[in-house]
Amino acid sequence: MRVLLLLLAVSLTCLGGCATTSVIEKNENKVGSLTAANEYYLRPLAVSFKAPEGWAVSKETWDAWLQQWQNEYNLELRKECRKTLLNIDADAKQEKGYVVTCDIYEMDSGGFAGVGGKAYARAKVRIVDAADGTVLFDGKLQGTSTTEPSVEGRLNGAVNDLAEEIARILMQGA
């Protein structure tokens, strides 16, 4: 019986270590530099994805959601990351430090037949040393939401999850 319990515990540990990752594509990942950095400069969250007509979301509603996501992204990163995070403008010329950019290029609202499902947000994330242009991280990540009854709630959850994944990368690499 003890051997069976031990095998079960080892199996569950292995399965936990083999869980899916939010990293879709990883082109660069300088873990040592990422973990050694004490502060990062955050550009505002960019969303190049446009809501398709099938979502029936007005421009005003979409713009309000974008503003909410930018605020939530910033708050979630600050909550999850144990390093100094400094905001900079999207177009600001940064000459020192590590600059983090995130652009959401694809989203799925997670809804089907009027029932809530899990939404996702996929983003291109880059972390660059502004002093010399060295890329510390370059890849694509996916944030997913929990099941929420509203499209807004599902998409907001996906953006928050994306921020959590970026915070993890800032602290320990991908």
C-alpha cells in the first residue's frame, strides 16, 4: 500500500511538472539576465487585435475595455512581480534599463451558444536592454481566463493571466 501511495505521489508530481505552459513561442530567453534585473520599464499594454463584428461590441464599449485592460494589466503585473516596475510612455525614448512591451494580437471571447467558456489572449512580449538593444526575452504568450458569464469578464481574466505570466518571466525567465 505504501509503495502504491508513493507511486501515486511521484506520478502526480511528474504530471504537475509537465503542465502546459503559457509560452506559445520562445525566440529568446536570457534567464540569467532576467532574474538578475531588479527593475523594469513597462510600456503601456498594446492591443493590435480588433474585435470582430460577430462579437457585437460597440466601438465605445471596446475602447472602454481597452482602457480597463491597460489598467488591470498594470495592476496585475505590480501585484505579481516582486521587482521594481516603472511606467514609461509608449513612444518614450528609453536609454537605460530593461523595457517590457506586450502587444495582444489575438483573442477569443470563449463564448459558445450563449454559454461562457474560457477566453484567451495571445500576445507578443519583448524585453530589451535599452542601453545596447540586447533582447532578454522575445516570444508569444497566452493568457487564459476562468469561466465567466460575460465576454467582458472572460477577456479581462485572460489579460490578467497574461500579466501574471509576464511577471513570472520577469522574476524567473520562461
